[in-house]
Amino acid sequence: MGRTSSTKEDAGALFHSLRSAYAATPVNLKIIDLYVGFAIFTALIQVVYMAMVGSFPFNSFLSGVLSCVGTAVLAVCLRIQVNKENKEFKDLPPERAFADFVLCNLVLHLVIMNFLG
Amino acid sequence: MAAPETSTAAVQTLYTNNTLRNAFGGVLSFFILLLIGVMAFSIRLFSVIKYESVIHEFDPYFNYRVTQFLAKNGIYEFWNWFDDRTWYPLGRVIGGTVYPGLTLTAGTIWWLLNSLNIPLSVETVCVFTAPIFSAFASWATYLLTKEVKGTGAGLTAAALLAMVPSYISRSVAGSYDNEAVAIFALIFTFYLYIKTLNTGTLFYATLNSIAYFYMVCSWGGYTFIINLIPMHVLLCIVTGRFSSRLYIAYAPLVVLGTLLAALVPVVGFNAVMTSEHFASFLVFIIIHVVAFVYYIKGILSPKMFKVAVTLVVSVGLAVCCAVIAVLIALVASSPTKGWSGRSLSLLDPTYASKYIPIIASVSEHQPPTWPSYFMDINVLAFLVPAGIIVSLKACFLPLSDASSFVVLYIATSVYFSGVMVRLMLVLAPAACITSGIALSQAFDVFTGSIKFQLTGASSNTEVDAAETSSSTAESQTDAVKTEKPEETAKNRPSRKSKKKEREHGEKPSTKAKAEKKRLLALPLESSVISLLLLVLLGAFYVVHCVWAAAEAYSAPSIVLTSHSHDGLHVFDDFREAYAWLRHNTDVDDKVASWWDYGYQTTAMANRTVIVDNNTWNNTHIATVGTAMSSPERAAWEIFHSLDVKYVLVVFGGLVGYPSDDINKFLWMVRIGGGVFPHIKEPDYLRDGQYRIDSQATPTMLNCLMYKLSYYRFVETDGKGFDRVRQTEIGKKYFKLTHFEEAFTTHHWMVRIYKLKPPKNRIRGKTKKSKSKTSSTTSSPKRSGTKKKNPWQ
């Protein structure tokens, strides 16, 4: 009994500290997070749709899901690079990171357009 | 260049000195690389000089034919190409079953040259593609090793790779095969991976996926990359060396690489459906979990993090178990556990010999012998352990994801080369890189201690200077080339910022290091002698490589030479036979032969073949094997039902050419018997021995292969002495009833027979020779022999 209540308390405290820690992140990182979340959400919708309807044009399904996953992954990479607190990328200007991000996205979506069929 | 932030004047002057040295060293290494490229190209030209500019062996002929088609009809026709001149009557979809990288590369080069008004033939371009790409491969090795260890090691490794015999054997001029460009693609992909890992920019990650795409286009060996890189990522995670650079190097590669691989028709959906690729997806999930954990750890206080871990672990474990169970169930539901036969034969070396005789029958799929290691990588075999130790030593210092990658690469490739002699090719770059590291490190130590001994008497600051310069110029060993130790200690301009940081970090401890180094420095005499020995070792390697390139690996195998007391003999029988077929038979005639000669027949004789070296249909090959091991009449029926007009056999008994059809015959029996059980291997063996002399079994002496090989052979010397088997043949005088000799080449190496047309039915004679007519009349009566003949 006491154990469960302490777990609940812990969970509550954890939730609070997570929220407060996340509130401290800069706005541009929050926007990227939103973008990542949206991409993953879209991928999930497609997977659910595939589970219900079937994966017949398999290349379309594959390119749809992988474009979402790829977008999310690239956005995460961008987020890692522009994060000021990340010491590994101090000498990488955010403009360069964004240019790389755009290039990678271009390649990704060119491939996907090719693969869509 | 190293920007001087320190205040002491001594270091200032040192740095201005170094900038000059940097520039000079950059120019020097550029020229060395240029020379390495020229050497890599020219050492592979022995085959052109000694023989002529021809395509070699078997598979290159197919690639050549595809390139010709591409050059003639364009890329769209190429993708849709259905080839009806092979695998008759099935045909083969070339565009969808071929790795297009090599042909597209050569086709592009040809097109480029032609649009520049340099009229080279397609064949010339094909012949010289492999040497050009081996120069590229040695440059890629330089880049890779530079990322791992430094410029000096890079130059040494590039020089070693340019002439490693294992790679030469696959890339001499004329050896126009997938591996020729694939090794370059392999090394370059690894380089870009390491580069991404070191810099952490998405730009290199994109380039990395594109290089991976080129590799997927070129060779089935791309699965090595897509399994090695996840292994390395996993290793980094397990050893607690996860970083966001690792994430950037890996995650985009998986997504982009999978999509790009799926674009290649021959891979297609296999990129997400087969087990070869599952490791990468699993690690993809793992790296996300780990990245998330690290992120949470970063924003939470340690106490809170502990709470989170206890909460998450219980939930997470359950979820993980469920996911893994589902994955295992998915994989286990497919019969071969989702692995293709070739991959399985790699993981389980006994698999192929048990289940797929057609893979086991190819000599390059056999496990290698110890001498072949010495032959193919020579002194590198001894240098590799030293290189591993040097890399491992670096592992315990910071910034060594790259060296752990090299160690992992060599460990896996040693295993694979032990399974299949052909994969020695994958081992060769790894061996070159580690040996390059070892050699350059050794040179560094020796030259460093010589320098130390020479300047040891001078003042303390000078000692410091010498120490810094020798520590910054770690492993600058173009001494192999220049053999001037003074020039080797040049700093290279291409220092990465991280390395700069490390040097700055080292500076305060330089004094301490100098003390330590003084103890490490070897005596002058011993280091000079060791240097000489190392140079001698290098010279031995060079001599061996030149010998291997000139003598062992340059024979094109369609033109043979032999030296005897009365001079040089050239055996050009293969081309003679194919030219005969080309000029004396109808365009649509079908030629049957064992599958080894299928590609050459389609490419050189331009005639339709039944089976070829693309062994995609085992039953079809087994049919030809059955025909070759059947008695004459049954064989005639099988061939006739396949619409065959000519049968081609290769026979080396007159000149002593050992890889002829009689020596391959047991494989025909085995493969044929695997599908048609009335062919039994013991029928062809006398007491387990394969022999063709008078002790041979009657089945052997009456089979088609024996008869076609030895027909009229006794007329050559009166005894019928086979110079390959070193014995007199068993049955000397016999006649052919259903075949007639059409052409035999000058040295009897290729013999072509024509199928006699079916006899007209003769009324009233059926009683007397019933068995004979039943076989020779046309199709309705042949139903009695249906069991033996699948093509009705």
C-alpha cells in the first residue's frame, strides 16, 4: 500500500520535473519537436491504415512510412546539431546544419518520388 | 593550420615553421597519391602487355554483352531487356536480375568519351574499367585510413592496397566483373561512414547513403556493409560510447539506404523483407531507445533519472520481449529463416555442400587454403596483428570510434575469407589498412628515435620542439616511397579541429612526455637496422606483388600459353571454336554446353544457349547435367526436346588443360542426380575412385560426356593417352550414332558436335529394331521415356 503510493508520488514528481525541464528548452527546438511528433504521428496513421486495409501497393506504403520516418530522423539530427547545450557541435553554425538538413531532405524526397511508383 | 593561441615565443616560431611544412607536406602527399594511382593502374596492365586487350574469364563476358546492349539501345531498353538468347526456352529478364552498377559505370564512361569525340570501342572501355577503379579504390583507402589514423598511415595503406595480390586477381585489365568497382564502393562507403562519425554533419551522411547506393548497385556483397555498420554501432553503444555523432551517422543511413537499395530492381523489396537487412532495423530501433534515454538523462537531475529508470525498465522490458518475440515468429515462419542460400552458406560453412551443390561446385566458393592467404595478402598477414594492436591501443585513448570500426572490419572479414576464397577480396582492404597503420607506426617510432638520438645532446627547448613535431607528425611514413626520414616528419595541412584540440591538450604534458619518450627511444643503431629491415620487408612485398600480377593473375583464361623447350605456345582454341559457331551456324541455332561456357557462347558466338553462368534455375542445369551423363540415345532425346542443334564440350586431354569437362563431370552427375534420381553418382565411380581408363565403369564409358570427349581421340597418337588424367583411356574405338562431329579446334580443346536429325519412319521395319525406332521416331512415341525427360 505504502509502496504503491510512493510509486505514484515518484511518478508525479518525475512528471513535474520532466515538464519543468522541458519548459526550459528554447522555442526553436520546441518547434522541431512538434515537427518530429507530427511526422511520427503521420507514420503511425499509415501503419494503422495498412493494418486495416492491407499493404497492396507495397512500394507506396513503404515510401509513405519511410518518408515520415526519414523526415523525423533528419529533424532529430537537425535538433541535435542546433542544440546550444550540445558541446559536440559547438563549431558547427546552425546555418550550415540547416543547409545540410535541406540537402538531405531533398535527396530523401527525390528518392521517395522515384520509389512511389 | 594550427592557429597559435599560446603565448610562448618558442612555440610561435615552431608553428610558423609548421605552416611551411604543412604546405610542403600537402603537395608531397598529393604527388604521392598521384603516383600510387598511376601504379595501381599500371600494375594491372600486365595482362594487356603479355596477352592482348581482351575480356577475361566467364562472367566478364556477360557484363560486356550487357554493356554492349546498354551502349546500343540506351538505358530504358536496358531496364526492360528480356533476353531470349539464353536459358532457352525460358529466357531471362536481364534488367531485373543483374547488378547494374558496373555496366552503368562503363556505359557512362563510354558515352562520356564518345561525346568528347574520343572514339573508343565498348570493349576497350570495359577492359580498362577495373584498373581505373582500383586507382580510385587506393585513394579511397587513403581517405579512410587518414580518418582513422593520420596521413602517413593513409599513404602507406593506399600504397599497399594498390598492389595487394588478392585485389589484383579480381581487377587486372580485362577482368570486367562486379568486384572491380564494388571494392572501391565498399571502401568509399566505409570512409564516408567514418567521416560522418568524426564530423557529425548530415552532409556526409547523405553522401554516405549515396555511396551505399552505388555499392548496392554494384555487388551482392553490400549486405556486408549493412551488417557491419550496425554491428559497429551496437559495439559503440555497448561499450558506452554512444554520441549524437553516432546517431547522425547511422539513423539517416538506414532510412535513406533502405529506400535507395529498394530502388535497385534486383534488390527491390528484399531490402525490407529478408533477414540480411533485419539487423540494421533492429539496431535502428535500439539506437533510438538509447538516444532517448541519453536525452532524458541530460535534462533530468540524477536522482529523478534513477526514479525514471526504475519506472521505465519494468514497462520497457515487457514491450521489448513482445517485439522480439513477434520478430522471431515472423522470421521463423519463412522456410529458410528469411536468409538466402548464399548468405546461409556464409554463416554455416557446411550448408552449401549439404544442400546446394551448384554453389559448392564453383571453385571460388571453396574455403581457402593457408598458402592462398600467403599468396593473396603476403606479408600483410604478419602485419595485421601488429596493426590491430596499434589500433586497439588507440582504442583506449579518446576519439577512437574509427579504430574500433577497423578492428571490427578486419575481424569479420577474416572470418568470411575463411569460409569462401572469393571473399578474400573483402579481407584485402582491411588487411591493407591495419598493415598500413602498423607500418607507419613502426616507421614513426624508429624515425622518431633516430631524430631524438641525433638531437638528444642539444638544449631542453629543442628537445621539446622535436618532441612536439614528432608527436604532431604522428605516423608520417611516406618513407616507404621517399626513404628519407627527414622529409617524413612533415605536418599535414588537413588536420581536423578535433585533432588540434587534442594537440593543444597534449601541450602542457609535453615535458612529461619528453621524459617518457626519452625512455621509449630506441638506440640509434637498432632503430636504423629495424628501419632497413622494414624497408626490406616492403621491398619483398613489392617484388611478390609484381610477380603475382605478372605471372599468376594475368592469364585471361580464354587464351592460354605454355612455355616449352621449343618456345612459347599459344592456345587460342576457345575463340577459334566460338568464331566457328558464329560463322558456320544459323543465327537461331541452340548450343548446349555445361553452364561454364554459357556466357562466352552468347557473347562471342552470339548463339542461343540452354544454361549459363547465372545459375538461377537448378532444374534446367540438372537437365543438361543429366544429358551429359546419360547414354547417347537418352542424351539425344533430351537435347532434341530442348531444340538443341550443337553440343559443345571442352576437352583438355590432348594438351593437358586441366579444367576441362571430364574433370568437371562429377559435378554434372551430382547436380543432375539431385533432380533426376536415376543418375547415381556411384555408377560412375569404381570403388569410390573417378577414373576413365580400362577400369572405369561401363556407365562412365558409355555416357555422352565420355564419348564426345574421346571420340576419335585414339587417332591422335594411336594409344589414346590422356595427358590430364595421365592414363590411357578405357574405350578407344567407338562410333557415334546420334551425333556427328562438326568441328574440333586446333588443339582439340573445344569439340563441337551436331545432333543428327531424327530418322524417317520406315514402314514394316518396326518389328526388327523396336528399341531403336522408339527412340528415334518423332514425339508421339517418345512418351514411354517421359520419366527421364522433363521437357515434353
